[in-house]
Amino acid sequence: MDGRGVTIGHDAVGNAIVTGDNNLTVVLIGVDRIPDELQRALQERRLRPVDLPGAVPLPALTLLIAFAGTDRTHWQITARRTGAEPVVRSLPVPWLEDRAFAPALDSFRRSSRVPARSSEEAAILDAAAHRLGAALAAVLSVEEAAFLIEAALGDPPPPLLVIESDDDAVLALPWGLLRLRDRFAVRAGRLDVARSVPGDQQPALSPPSAPVSLLVNVSAPEGSGLDYERESFFIIRALHEHIGVVVNEMGELDD
């Protein structure tokens, strides 16, 4: 394995996924938790992800995105796929390539935070999402888009697109809206999207002095379309393998 190490996570349906050397990602269908001894073997590099029992290579594409200069008018994109040489290219940033991008992004961020109160408001949100999804899809080369589309034709899990950057503005873009074949690929279950920070850019942490504490609050305005019970279930399922998780159903905000 290279110096990037091993990353263990889950896909959208709860299957364990492992990313190791050479950008190779595998999925363990029907497995939500990798046994401790195998996790140690992976982290100690005594075992490759592809050698895990039942591991299925997951079609994956990683786009490392950085600004090409101080003027921040172009992105330098390094595309990596398993078994292929990295491909580097430069593209104008989407908000300069498409003058409607920035207004659409602002409209989407404002409109998506509150429930639509009329068909007109819903249409505005939908139009903004379509504009952003098409613009972000243009970041892909023709070959990369074809790779993701073809990889999504079989049975799940869908291919994985990793957006990697040390710039918060890049990571904060709504990549989940990316459109392939005239549809929102993530919503259609034809693509998984993840965000990542380059390993050498990650902040250094002091050794832990106590177990990690995590407080998760899932809430929604009255009348919102967010199914917060469903979202809570996904969070609890992702955390259930960790010792000491306590679920407290408090109910209303006033409680």
C-alpha cells in the first residue's frame, strides 16, 4: 500500500467499503462490520483490501481538485482510477464557465433550507438543482462520465466518485446533484459521492486522552420534507458498531 493508508467506511446502503493502495476500493456486500482482527491486519498493512473475504472491487473515480493559480479562475484536476495512470487537466471554474452557476448556487442553498410553500418555489429549487447538476457534471471528461455510467448499469452497489481537495469551497459544492444521463445520479441510486482531504493536508491531532464523544442532532422545521426518523436510523446504523453509543429520543425541540 502507499502512504495514503487504508480507509474503512460504508456505502449508502450500509455495506462496508475499504479503500487502500492504488485507489482500489472494495465493497463487502451484506457486511456492515469488518472484524477487529481484519481491521488491524488492514491498518498494519498485513492484508490488502482486495484480499478480504468476499471483497468485490468497486468501480471508483477520484478527482483531486485544486486551484491552478492565485487568480482562482481555473481548476487543476487530477483524475485517478484503479489500474490507470493519473490524468491531469485544467478547466475553468464552473462559476466563470457558466455565469448562471453562482446565482443558481445561491438560490439552491437558500431554497433547500426551507420547505417549498408553492409550486413556483418548488420550480425555482428544481431549476437551480438542474443547473448545478449539469455544470458539475461538466467537470468530468467524456471518458470519465462514460466510465461512471457504464459502471452503474449492473447490480448495486453503484460506482464511487470521490471529490478530493484541500479547499473548503470545492468540497462544499453540491456534488450530490451531479447529473448523468439526464438524471440526478445519486438520487437514482446510480452513484455514490464522497468528499476527502488530501492526506498531507489533514490537520495533526494530539493523542487522545479520552474516548471520542459525538453528539448528533437530527431535526427539521415543522412541515419539512425531511424524514428525520429515516435519517436518524441511518446515523444509528452507521454508529452501532462502536462501543458506548447511547441513543436518546428526546422528541420535540422544547424537550
